[in-house]
Amino acid sequence: MAKAVEQTRAGFIIAHAGLGLGSDGTAMSVARAVHDGDTVTVHPKGNISTRFLGMDTPEVSFTLPADPDRFHSIGSPAWEGFLTDPFAAGLPPFDPPLPAALEAGLRARTGPDCAANHIRHARAATKALEGLIETDRTASGASTADFRFFLAFAADIFDRYGRFLTYLNMDVPNPPRPPSYNERMLAGGWAVPYFIWPNTNPFRKQPSTVAAVPEPGQPITDPGLDRARQAVAAARAARIGIFQEADPLALLPSELRFLGRSVVGPTGLSRPGPDRWVIDLRAGDDRLLAPARYHEIPFAEDRLFVPVEFVPLFVERGWVRD
């Protein structure tokens, strides 16, 4: 089935829908679907993908710098060769250049087995999520046609690819529900924490984006955020999943993406590198670290990323760019 919401080759998000459905599941009349002069009830035609909030799992496929319009399996010879030396001569340069400390750290963690390591963890995460959902479906007694999900949203509903940005869970007739799949993937050590403001629980308590900006110099805390951070710390201590002692995940998914992503500019292809500012959740200070300094915060669960478009709001609140 086609996607109900998708990104065009030109980068636009579009959707496909028909007239809304009535309580009997049949299409409404036009008169019933039109609520007023600027509101129509519609029914999506096609599937909608989801992107879990608060976490990031190893990539199954991604673009390569020299081929930005096509996804290649991370297990392919092309990715194996690229991650053997992602700074090799002839590859698109980073613009701006990566700081020496970040480049040195990436060089130390890439090499001939890096792609194979990444795809091993990507497949483990895929299998783990399949298992969690299938276990829930079986326990509920629902068929695949009748099984239902519960989706909770934060600030943004869709990402740039037309995917729901969500906390996903099984739908149950009588809450409370179990922890979301997001939380369970983190607790199992299958996912890297990836907290991006304002799509975190604290935003949901605020009346506006401006009001949601945290106070500088104060701890940033919330029950959901705290649970996720504690779950990751416990998974690391237990050395499970991506933290296993024998074969830990070498390269973060976000690192693989910025190594592989390229854009066309006036002088040809270049790689933009990290683009989100970051707060150290351990520090309780007023510092916004520049995007390429994320690695200075040792543990991923202590990083709160801030997209560049929101940085002026943080500066106005009193945060200092560093």
C-alpha cells in the first residue's frame, strides 16, 4: 500500500486522503465531511510510518556521500568500504570542518568492521521491536487486523519525511498501559537515547514553545525523561545490547548519518556535519554547547539536543552559546 504521507523528491511533504469515514466505516457525503469553510474531515489513503521520540537505533540503510539520492544497506560492500575510512581523500569535505578532537574520536571508532558492527546491532534492534510488538499482540488475543497502537505526541507531529514523531505503545481498553516501546527499547539496550527539544515530555506541560524553554542554571528534569535516562544507565551497567562488552556499538546512528550525508552547494558536494546544539543534563549550568562538541558529554543519555532554529529562544532566556 502507498504511503498516506510522504516526502517528494523536491523535499515537500504531501499527503493522500479521501472523504472521512462515518461511524459505520463508510465514506461520508461531501456535505457531512465539510464542517465549515476551512475544515474538511478526511481519511488517509495509505500507510503512515512512525519515528520513535527520545531514542535512536542503528541504521539499516542510509545514503553515502557520493550518492546522496539513494539508500544503501549498511551491510553492503559500499558501506563497508566507506566506514573503513570515512575521511579518505576524494570524499566530500566537511563544511565547516570537524574539530580535531571529534575527527580523532571518529577515526578511532571506524575501520574495516565498523559497518558490520552497525548492521549487527541494527538487525538486533529490528528483531527486538518485532518481538515486543508480537508479544503484545499475542497477549492481547488480537489478530493482526484488530491489533491497535496508542500514539502520544510531543511538540511536532511529523518529521521531514512525513513520519509520525511519537511515543508508541499497544492500545489497551483499560489503562494503565505498559511502558512505551520507546522506553522498552532503551531499557533492553537496543537503542541509543536521543533527546531533542522540544519533543520531550517537559514541552507537554507548557502552553507554548517559548514557555517551554528551560531555565538556565537549573536541573532539567521530568519523570519520563528521568526514567529513560535511568533505564539507559542500567542497560549500560548490565552490559546488554549496544553496551555489551564483547561487541559494543562502535558508531552512534547520528554519527553514521552525518558521516554519510552530503548536500550540493556552490562548489559541489560537501558534508554539513552535526547541526544541533546540545545541553549537558548533568551540569545544571547555562551552557549551550556547539553542535560538534556533543562528544564532550560522555554519555548519550546526558545530552539534550536543541535544533538551531530554537537557539535564539534559549539565548533570550539566558542560555550562553559555548
